[in-house]
Amino acid sequence: MAYVATRGGERAIEQSERLFREEMGGFDRDRVEEVRKSLPYLIDRVMGEASLYDEDLAALALAQTGGELYEAVLLLRAWRTTQPRLQVAAPIEQDTLFTHRRISAAFKDIPGGQVLGPTLDYAHRILATDVLQGASYAPDPVEPADTPSPAYQPSVSAWQADNDLLDPPAEDPTKGNDIPDLTREPLLFPSKRAHTLQSLARAETGGVLALGYAAMRGYGQAHPTVNELRLAEAEIAVTHPDGRQFSAGRVKVSQAEVVDKKGEKLGIGYAATFGWNEVKCIAAATLDLNSPGAEKGSATEEEFFLYHTEGVESSGFCIHFKLPHYVTFQSSLDAMRDAKAKKAGQSKSSDMEPAE
Amino acid sequence: MDDTLSVLARADGARLKSFAETLIPDLGEIEVLQSRSGLVMLPMRDTAKGVAFHLGEVLMSEAHIRKGDVQGYGMRRGHDLEASMAMALVDLAMATDVRRADCKAFCDAQAEALQKADDDVLRRVEATRVNMETF
């Protein structure tokens, strides 16, 4: 075991951080507020990957890191470890979601109908370059309907189970601290379903998309059809010390069900996350759909995709390679030189006549 | 779910604090057991297998107070200890029959405002309803 000590590094390290922060300058409450208000979908993505819901904290992390997403998520994950856990809320049930967007690619006439909600799906992708010339961009206001949309709808899969297209889910009475929790216990394989879904909920969006896309393109066993995609607000159902249950507020959540034909019934995959991030949910649900029976080491095998979509661990492992590896690398060079010398020696001896 | 507590948890923070402050003289001496922020873990039900799993944690503020044997409790989203304490004060006032009519009027007004805000959202969502036909 050996190491290399570097002299004079302390000043260089301090100056390098200053240089990083110089580009974005100082920040204050107003900048945090501006980030929170103007980038809601980025805030959602960060909260989902941090597994910590608070728009102000997410905006602060983005302002503090200049938008370096891996650093922002790491800051939030680190901060959450300093906080006490007050309670475990009651599980969110599908039919209590305050629904903003609910669509299905499998059935056009799902019970409750389809509402597009907030989306750019059908927008022209034209960059508003006029703004750079001084014009201001103001979106046209929504023209509200006379009657409100029904706030609460059951899942599409519940309707399919009623119609014998799917096996209905089993009853799971687990609640509170009995629900398996990755923040307090390790991820082991085969993974508990609660761990799998928690891990996907906090997974890095790009990683989930890359592996989910691989499955969609054919490197998997099942092709997804979006059974239901929902953007909603969920109640945080907590308990008063006297036993009364109440909603302590709402958080934005997204969830996706994807299905594929599997024998006489449909196979189903599921994923959900904090914030509105439908790409992540569809990709994650696709991985869930594909994971049963997946080949070891394939993109759709549970161990493979859960380990490789954990953003803090994967980005941390990636960037550790830029840290000094002088001793190990020198050792590799020594081995290479040794092998080269041996090869040269063998070659010299094979050139000799047997009698020599 | 308790509707009154649910309304107080989502009520306008500034109005809640102003109203709760007026209750303090009538409530008399109270004991503060807890006033802090922390995290509430939020599980969700998976529709494929029915399993409950953790979605993540939410930053919350909590206040727990007592007057004699009666407890008041507040929990709201985000870091705002004054707002969670205000909620606990209104809860305690209602539980001890302190200015009950005023508390009820405040909660009713807030419930109406929240309902109107929800209706406004849902009428805007309804504007995006699609009816598809197969040709």
C-alpha cells in the first residue's frame, strides 16, 4: 500500500472552488425564488431524484450548484440525513389522487375519460428567438370549462381487473415503519418489490430513460403500451396525537402503468415518482414490466437497472476516476513493462539455436 | 380524514397566523411540547401488485402544544414553524371551546377558498378533455 502526498493543494482547492462559483456569482433569496418559479419541471426532477420534496430546498440546491444536477441532488440527499423523521404517512391510494392529467394509449374510452392536462406533447417545437431580440413571451391564458373535471379517478388497471384482463393486485396491509425503506436498509437481490419501486422513484431520469429505451427498442422481453399516465397531487395523510388522520398538504406526483400481452392476460409494469416527470415514469414502468425472467446482466435485469440508475452512486463512482490514481496506475505500468521485458526475453531465447 | 385539520394544514399561512395570534390571550397558559421541522415519509400504493412503497420524504413543520390534558397539533408543508404553531393554536382552541364560533367561521372561510381554488384548477383541466373517435 502506498500513497502520493500532494503539497500546496489546499490553496489550489480553495481557489478552484472560488473559480467555479465566480461564474454564477452570489445568490440570495430572490434568485432562489426566481429559480423555483421559473423552472418548475426542473425542480420536480431534482425533488424526485433527491427523494426529498420541498420546492424551496430544490431551488436553493440548484442556485448553489449553478444547475449542476448531480451536485444539487447530492446536496439534498446529504441534507435530508440531518433531519428527524416526524412520521410515516398513510400510503397514497390511486382513487385519492387530485388529477391534473390522465391519458391512456391502450383504451380511448377509459372510465372518467382522458384529460391532457399540462403538456407540450402537441406543441410546435419552435425556439422563441424573438425574446433574445427584446420581445417578451407571454403565453395565451387557458379558457376554463364551465364545469370542473372530476378530481378523483380509479386506476385504469383496476377497471381492467374488473373485466378480467388483469389479475387484481393482492392486499398489502404493510404500513408505517414496516414498509421496507432503502434509506435505512441495503438493497439486496432478489429485491423486495417495495425496494424496487422506491429505487426507481429516486432514480436518475437519464439513466432510467437510457435503459428503458433499450427495452423499448427490443433489448427486452416486452413492448410497453401506456395503460395509464397520470400527473396528480397526492395528500400527505398524517396522524394527530389523538389519533385523528388528516391531510397535511399535497405534493405533485406522477405515475405510469404500462402493459403487454402475456398469455391470456396482460402483464403490467408500474412506476411513480415525486414531481411531474412522465418520461421517467414510463421508462421506469417499462423496466418493471420487463424485469421478470430477464437475463442476468441484461439492461432489464433488476440488479442491473437498479444499481446503474442510482444517480448519486453512479455519478460519484464516475467522477472518482478523475482523482489521483498515481500509485495504482504506476503499478499497471510496471506490470506492462515487466510483461514487455519477459516477452522480449522469450523472443530472444526462441531466436537461439537449440544447441546454443 | 378530519376536514377541519386538513383545511388548517392548507389554509393561507398569513391569514392563519393573524387569526391564531388573536386566540393567544383567550387560551391562557399553554405548554409547548414540540415546535420543529423534519421529514414525513410518504408511501404510495403500486397498482400492479398492490404493494406499498416509499416515494420519498417531504419537508414539514410540526407543532405540538398542551393545555391541561387537551392537546393541540399542527403540521404543514415546508419550513414555517409559525404557521404550524398557528394551526396547533386553532386546533387547541377548538378542542377547549375557546372562541369556537370564530374558529369555525375561520375554517369555513378557508375551506371555501380552498374549494374555489380546486374548482378553478379542475375547470382548467376540463378544458383539456379529449374525446376520441375511431375511423
